[in-house]
Amino acid sequence: MKKIQIILTSLVVAFLLGANSFAASGNIYVSKSSVYVGDTFSVSVSIASSAAWNVHVTASGPVSGCTINAADATPDANDTNKTFTSSCKATGTGTITLSLSGDVTSASDGNAVYLSGSRTVTVTEKPSSNTGGNTGGNTGGNTGGNTGGNKPTTGGDKKPTSTKSTNNKLSSISVDGYSLTKINDNNYRLKVTHDIESVNVKATAADAKAKVSGAGKHNIKDGENTIVITITSESGTKNYIILVITRKDGFYLEDLGYIIAKKINNADIIISRDATVSSSDITKMKDSDMTFNLIYSNESKRLISGWIIDGSKIEKQNDFNTTVSFDSEYRKEILKLSNYADGLIVSTHTPPAGAKLRLYVGDKFENGDLVNVYSYLPKELKMVGEKIEVKNGIVELDITDSNTYFLTMSSIVTAETKPKEAAEINSRKEDNNGPLIAIIVGALAAILLSVIVILIIVAKKKKKQQAEEFEMPQSNPFASS
């Protein structure tokens, strides 16, 4: 029994450790732990590895503002990191208490993690500029009396004033290679491309006697990454600087200059369904002589449509609308021209010269299927691609001077193929006539042979009859009876 209990306990611990490694989490921070009446500061909640969140911060004490109510979820149901911030103002002396509540849920395990925590901020009056007081006292006394007496006590029970600095201010903060966006004295923002895996944060305190922690190298992942820099004054008071670095989940059109500068050839660039590539961006692509892959995907990051643009083949530099539609205003005519073959209609806008179109066709065709591609021209379908194999549900098409295409596994008789087909039909007719002629010739020969045989038989029979008539004896009319 004891062994069973040990095994069960080990399994539970292992399960909990595995679950916690993917669990969502959240923490509360304040930018200052002590302020004067009238000062402002901020409170922030940072959540990590969360696909959904419902977080709240309430404040009590001499303060205004300082509340957070955030409830939402990621659109793609993937985990992310986020930071929520609110401004606060101290309205009187005392202690301000900030309390965190709510829950966060991770997509990896689907379990809600309940949040709790609190921070306090001490509020005092600003010190008076009058540092004097009574410097005199009674200097006289009774004349003629006791001129000595007891000397006044100068120390008494007054505690000595601390000489340690309370300065926990920030002098500077930076990230190597980037310019930060300052929200306020305690909050900064930065966006980086998805190929950046780490950043180096530098922070300097205004007071040389203060200590700084949280700076240095930080690994980052897609989404929001919260870095907290803590400045601790000589006297022990803390000041929190919150830096939120958002790493994109891929390259976007706004990153085109960075892609070209870094010479990232064949870079995948995420676009929306109806994105437009400006003529200036097309010019950049042309001048770079690089190849770019524009990708429109669904929420599961499965490609729906995309464009391969070879900068070395671009001629004109017009704006390019990347929208791809799986329908056409010419649908009825296309189906009629194709003799109502089973297929897929695709419509596009005019792309740059040499562009190739990538399409997900897995809902219509299977991997390994060989697809024929026909471009639609007024009252005509023209073959522009033959036996293109479907790979991973995707086909890749060369774009011609048409904006409408028909994809099918069937072979369609087009104006281009009609002369060839007519010749094949005539050839088949000639081939089919050969046996018929042979049959007719054979029948005629048989009839002729039969006639000859009959004539021979008739001739022989007639000859025999003549011979018999010649040999028969003649009767004598004069013989006696």
C-alpha cells in the first residue's frame, strides 16, 4: 500500500509540474512605492501565456484613478503576453492599496488560473522649505540672580535625520539598435520583427547610489514581452519601469525596407485578403532584384492565396491589389464554354509582370491530382497550364494577360485545340472506313465467285444434255409389225 501511495503521489506531482510549465500567469506592479500628495504614478498588470483573460485592479486609500478592467481573448486562440496600465494620483497622506483579481486561461491546457496580489504605495506631505525654528531662546534670565543655572538640553529625545538618498528615478533606458516609444516616465513600448530572438536592455539610475536590476539580455517570443526594470534607492524605496516589447508573428509589408536591407530573399510577407502593394513598394521590389512571397492565410495560418513576385521581372510599377476571388461575373459563360466540366473559377487583379499565383485547392482537389488551367477570354477558354500537380493542397500558376482562370482535371475543347481535334476525328473516320470497304469488297468477290460457279455448273449441265441427245437410237417407220 505504501508503494502505491508513493507511485500515485509521484504521478500527481509530475502532472502538476507538467501543467504548471504551460500555465498562464499574471502579476501586478506599481511604478513607485512612495509618493508625495499630488504626485502621479501608474499600476500595471502583466499576463503571460494566456489566450483569454479577465483581470481587475481596484484601489483603496487616498487615490484617484488606478483601476483596470480588461476582459478579452486572442482572435487566433493562441497564447500571448499582455500588459495593462492605469494612471493614479495621490490625493492625501496615508497608504494606497492596489488589489489584483480575476483569472487567465492558457490555450495549452484550457485551465483558468485565478489571480490575486496587491501592492501598496505610501503617501506623505512634501517637506517644508523652512528648516529653521527657534534659534534663540531665553537669553536673559533674572538680572542680579542666578546667572548660571541649568544649561538647556540641546539634544533631548529627537531622532537623528537619515542622510540616505531616496532618489529612485531613472536617468536613461534604451535597447541596443532601437528607439523606444515613451508612454510616461514609467512605461515604454517597442515593436520588433519576428526574426529577433533577444534584445539587450540598458538602464541607468539618476542617483549613482541607487541600484538597477532587470536590465541586460532578454529572450523574447511572438506577442508581448514584459520586462520590468527595478530602481532601488539608497534608502530602499523602489521604482518600477515597465518595458513592453512586441514581437511580430511574421514579416509584414511595413517591414519591406528591413527585409531588403537585411537581404532576406524569398521572405514570407503576411498580407490581408484585400491588401494593396503600393507602387513605391513595387519599385523597391524591382530595384532589389529579390523574390518576395506575399501570403494571405486563415486563422490557423493555412495559406489561402499568395503571390510570388520576382523583382528582376517587374516592368511597370503600378499599385497592385492582391485580392483573389474564387468566383467570377463570367461564371455562366465559363461553365458553358467548359461544357460544364467540374472545376474551380479564380479571379484576380493584374499583378506585376512575372508574378506567380499560389492557391489552396485542397477543398476541390486531392494531393497528386493533375490540374489543367484555362484562362478566360471573351467567349473563349485558352489552356495556359497543363497537368499541374496538387502538392499539400496547393497549386502554383503562371499568370498571363487574363484576370480569370478555370482549373479542372478535365480536357476542354478550345479554339486552340479544335483544328487538331478535327484532324484526329477525320483520321478516326478514315480508320473506321477501312474495315467497311474490306467487307464490301469481300462481299462483292463472294458474289462474283458464286456467279462464276453457277455459270460453270449451268454450262456443264447443258453440255451433258446435248451429249445424251446425240447417242439415242432412231426408230424405223418401215419395220414390220
